[in-house]
Amino acid sequence: MNKIQRDSPIDEAVLVGLIENAQSTGNPLAFDGLYLYFADRVFRYILARVSDVDLAEEMTAQVFLQLIEKIGLYRIAPKDNATIFSAWLYRLSHNKMIDILRKLRRNSHVGIEYAEHTADKHSVIDAIEDRIDFEQLLGTLQMLNEQQRQVIILRFLEGYSIAETAEILQKSEGAVKALQHRSLENLRHLLLGSA
């Protein structure tokens, strides 16, 4: 198995090998590879919706537990598995996030606590400034509607092409281009308004 780096570009052949291995043998190394490919992507996708790092980490962990249970449901396509599997995993992530949010609303008295962790590569001041900028962007993204948030996350945070984003969102490429334009205009107005 190739050495996969966290959040690295997805190699179609390696991905198909990981999926096949995970489905046929349940090999933990195959799931590790899938985790390395997709954990950061899923985390960013969820974080942009919930704006809570700890909750997003918990939800991401739950998504990958569910992936272990549901990997057998994915059907490998003749081509474009990087896009198709990503869309399938994002749908799984979205559904798990909704399930957890519903449970949290019903049990709002239950808190989630995690150990604090700090980034070593930044000074404390830099880390605080980065967090403020990121939180401002997340807060502004929350003002957009769900489809506008999704297109911005997929196109600019995840780096998917128009075609890949269209596949994930199950829309035409023209619809994605129009949605992206409206989303960026709305985001620009919101950011200028809060400046």
C-alpha cells in the first residue's frame, strides 16, 4: 500500500484498492488509509456548519465509525470513484451531523468535553488572531443558506472542481457556477458589512 499523507490529493487507484480491501477483509490499514484521505476534509465540511471545533471533531469521529459499518454499501464505479466516493462520504457525514444535532437538541443538558490542544508552530498571539479570523469567516458562512455554504466549502475549502462539486451536490455544472457566483457575492457583502 502506498504511503498516504493526511489530506493528500486522492489517487483513484489507491482509493479503489483501499475500498476493496476494507470491504473484503475489513483490514484496519485500509480504513486508516481512508481516514488519512478524508478525515480533514470531513472535519472542515462539518466545522463550517457547526462552528464548534470540539463538536466537529466528535462528529468526524462518529462519521468514520459509521464508515466502518457502512463501507459494504458503497459500490465501486468503473471510474471517477474519487468524486463518487467523496459525494457518498459527504452525504454520510451530513446525515450523521444532522442525527447528532437532533440528539443534542433533545439532550441539551449533556456537554461534550475534550482536552485542550495548542498548535506548536504559532505563537499564542498568532494562534489567537488566526482563530478570530477563522471564527469570523465561519460566522459569516453561517449567514448564507445551506446550498451557498456547501458550494463555498466544496469549491474553496476542499478545492473541488465545478464538475466534482456538481456531482457531489447533484446539480448541473451551470447551476453550480450560478450558485457559486451568488454565494461569493453574498459572502462579499456580508464581510464588507461586518468590516
